Amino acid sequence: MPITVEALQRGLIEHDKGVLKAGAHTSDSREFCALEFSSVMRGECFSDAPTALPDIRSLNDGPWVSNESRTEHLLPVMCALWDWREWTWARQLSFTERLVVLTVQEIISTLPSLPATIRTACRESMTVAMAARAADAAARAACAAVRAAGERVLINACALWIRAATESE
């Protein structure tokens, strides 16, 4: 069953201070990461295990500028993936493959200081295998650039998770 950003925001205000936070929390802390909040909204046991959503902890725990920014960008990701448990295995695989290719094409290819050949290989990746080779080359060439890219990468990653969920239907 789908959910809206507005419904999640209302629930977050009701159960917490209205923002998602990084890290693991306790059920009595009234603070939540995205996965913990998902369990609360579903009336399930409090947990940050990725049982109802794919594992979005890397997005949740990334170096966001603020909890407000984390919340603004992660609530739409949660909505796009809300019915993840009901997706077929084929759709989950399609989503994962699409996310890999989009991430290499649109995030890895934009990292600063990449050699033009690697940037082109990233942008032209059409399969998971091509994306893996291009990403590996980019990782070797620009490891320090990833840390410097900061929150913009996380914002782009959230948009790509949503896009991959929509395009894999």
C-alpha cells in the first residue's frame, strides 16, 4: 500500500521531533533513522533492519548538512520504495540494476578530477558489467574526490533511488 510524503511527515512529527537522524536509536528515544521510522509507521517491532525497505542506511547515515535536509530528501525515497516487500524478485532486481547504472552514469561520472576517458566510460555505461568496470576505474582514479563531493552526492542518490523505483515498474 503506497504512502505519501505528507503522511510520513505527519507521522514523524507525531512520533518524533519531525526529522530523521543518522545512526541507530532506541525505541524510547523518540529519534529515528529512516528504517526505524518505517517500522514504527508500519506498526512493526522497532528495528533498523532493512526488512520492509531495501537497505537505505548508507543514504540515511551519510554526511547530510542537517537533519532537515536528510528528512526532506529521504521521505520521498521511502515513499517510492514503500511497497518494496510486495515487489517481485524480478522488479527488485530490475530496480537494483537500474540504480547501479544510473549511479555510475549520473554521480560517478561527475566526480571531480576524473580523467576524460573514465568520465566517458561512466556516462556510456548501459549494463551492470559496464558500470562496474567504469566505477572501479573511477574509484581508483578519484577516491578522495568522493569525500569532497559531500551532500550533493547524497541528494542525487536519493533522486536516483526514486527514479529507479519508478522506472522498474
